[in-house]
Amino acid sequence: MIGFIIGLFIGAFLGVLIMCLCNVASRADDDMEKMLKTKDNEK
């Protein structure tokens, strides 16, 4: 029973960590697209 509870907490922690990483990657991708568009407009 204690193993199940520990596994539940570890799984929840890893799930939140992966969601945060995906969110950061998505925002970085959006920022890179904006940066590339502004560079193209400057030329």
C-alpha cells in the first residue's frame, strides 16, 4: 500500500514536470517564430 502511495506521488511529480517542460518549449517556439518574423521584416 505504501508503495502505491509513493508511486502516485512520484508519477504526479513527473507528470507536472513534463507539463512544465512542454509549456516552456511551446513558449520558446512562439518566441523564436516572432523573432524570425521581425528579422525578416527588418531586411
